[in-house]
Amino acid sequence: MQLSELIKKDPVIERVAKAEEVIWFNPGLRCRDAAFEGISLTMADIDDAEARLRRFAPFIMLCFPETAGNGGIIESPLTEVEHMRQRLNGHGGGIGGRLLLKRDSDLAIAGSVKARGGIYEILKHTEEIALEKGLLSGYDDDYAKLAGDECRRVFSQYTVQVGSTGNLGLSIGIMSAAVGYKVIVHMSADAKQWKKELLRSKGVKVVEYKSDYSEAVKRGRELSDADPMSYFVDDENSVALFLGYAVAAKRLKAQLEDMGIEIDENRPLIAYIPCGVGGAPGGIAFGLRLLFGDDAHVFFVEPTQAPCMLLGMASGLNNKICVQDVGLTGLTHADGLAVGRPSGFVGGVMKTLLAGEMTVEDYKLYDYMRALLDTEGIFIEPSSCAAFEGPMKLCSREGEEYIRRHGLEDKMQNAIHLSLIHI
């Protein structure tokens, strides 16, 4: 499809193709009841995922003693960053209410949101094998036994493979190696060297590609499909990954309650999530809209050179278009977001749930990184810092249209702005 035809579908695509910063409001957004029509996943699926993670807690504590203090539950802190809010407002922001930081960069084991979805999918796969092979007698068995030598010998007959820009590979590689699987991580050119070295130190085979994320996924899938004993973690289409991420919303609700914060019509939750292929932000957005309904407004933030989810949703083509099709490079310092083609599965689910998207230039990521370290003493990767562009754009003149359309004018001073830093 020619660029001129794409622009007719949504004029924002012209600016996206010029690598300009934009804010895009999703015309397909619906109220809660209408939004979930046709979506087969429900809260019961999230509850099932959460229960599975609890069953594996004894196993996780044995393999990763650093999780013992939290009973083998992998969770991150929720922190108010008032000094950062003031700093942003001093640089042209108009952010009212409170600014909170969901610090998934501090998640145990893998140090990113991938410790949710990636680890969850490996545990789900492990449970299925363990039940089939009689290593577990049922869901009420002691999952700690899976760390034993006999179980590891069984798991060593299987291979796990994944394509990654870095962080998904870390979570899959570290947990799969702990279970006992052979592991192959196919890494794109964007992946940081230290992540490759860490995986190799765990006994993981790392295959490097000079091309981008999509090629790493394609080759990894092909090689895995050719081996009947291999399991491929498909970041583009995996429901298991999606549900593992969605558990975050349920735990976030409990953390907000612990802080005395109740989300309602007069105190909206506005979440800003960095987005790559879409699995992690999509799962979290799904959970937030399920739990908080129309009181939750979720935005994704992407780099100007790799806004694959925005392009897929604005064009209506989802994974049938990539950023290179409109002349963008897909190259960005935000390595965790360096994805050229979005998940078609996630784009389909987000069609009625997502409030909109923003794009951000790379240089701002370092500005936000320095500001957060200076004001709050918190260090995060540049990719995660994309989350701070969200409130800056929504609470500017650009965001007025959304605020007015949703009747939020008198509620923004009570709003809970949630930046999810997950890279």
C-alpha cells in the first residue's frame, strides 16, 4: 500500500513517516462493556495465571534465593516520584495529580517486565511437561521437587528457543536454564553485548543476527519448528506471555490500595507504557481495563524511528505493515523497543482498549534518565524512560482533545499518572 493511501486512513501516518513526535488518540476506543465484546480472554484467565505463579513459588525460591523474602513471588515496588513530577513541570509539563512509578526494572531474576510474561510462559510449559511425565501428581503437589536432579534430567531432553532484542531473551534464558532445558536465544543486532554475555554465563546458546528483531524471531521459529523436542516462545502471538504480563494489573491494584488510592470516576488512572512488539504493554493494558474499566486510560509510548504498534493500529494493518514500509529505520537507542513490526494478536485486542499512543525522540530518553536519577536516585535504562513522555504529552495542549472528550478537565488534579518502567 502506498504512503498516500495510508495517510488517507489516518493523517497521523504522514507525521509518523517523517519521524516526528506525535500523539495519536485511538478512534476505536470503546467503553468497557463494548470494548471486551469479542475478546475471549477474561479475568478468570488472569486468575489462573496468578495461581500458577503461586504454585511455582517454592520452586522459584529454591532456584533463586533472592526471591525468598517475598515468598517466591516476583514483584516490583510502586513508588511515588513527586520530585520527578516537579522537575517535569519545571520543563514545560503541566502534570497535576500524582506521578507513580511501577518499577518493573527491579523485578527479581531478569530485571525487566519480561520477568513476568517470559518466566510465566516457561513455568506454564514446565508444568505441562511435569504433569504429562508424572513429575507432578497434580496442582496441589509440591512444586519444589521440580528442582531435583531427576526432574532436571527429564527437562534436559527438551529445548526452549526465543527471538529477542535482549530482555525477553534474558528472562527466557535464565529461567529455562534453571529448570534444566537446553536454551537457544536468537538475538537481533540491537541487543546489548552484556546481555549476551550474561546469557552465555548461564549456559545459554546465543545466536546473533546482523538484522532486526523480526528476522531473529523468524529464524528462531523456523529452527524450533524443525525440532519436535523444541518449544518456541513467540513474543508476537503468545497468549501465555500476554496473560503473564496481565497479572501485573491485579497486583498493581493491591499496591494502590495499600497506598490508600482508590481508582474511580473522580480519580482516574492514566498509564503510560513503553511499547516494542506489544506483548508486555498489551497484557498490562488488558488487565488494567478489565480491573478499572473506563476509569483506566492506557497509552503506549514508542520511539520515533520504531513506532510499529502505532503504525499498525493507525493503518488498520497491524502486523501486515512495518516501519520500514513508510521509510523509517527501526533503529533506536531504546533497544528494548527496537521493533519494526508489531504483534497482530496484540493489535487486535488493543483496537477497543487502548486510549492512544505517543512517540518520543531518542535524545529525550537520556534527559529523562538523568532527571530521574537526579531527583529520585533511581537509575533505569533509556527504553524505560519513554514512559515519562506520556504525561508530558497528555498534559500539554496536544492532549487537551482527549481530556475534553472524556470529561477529565475537572479530574486531572486528582489523576494518578502511572509510568510503567519495564525495560
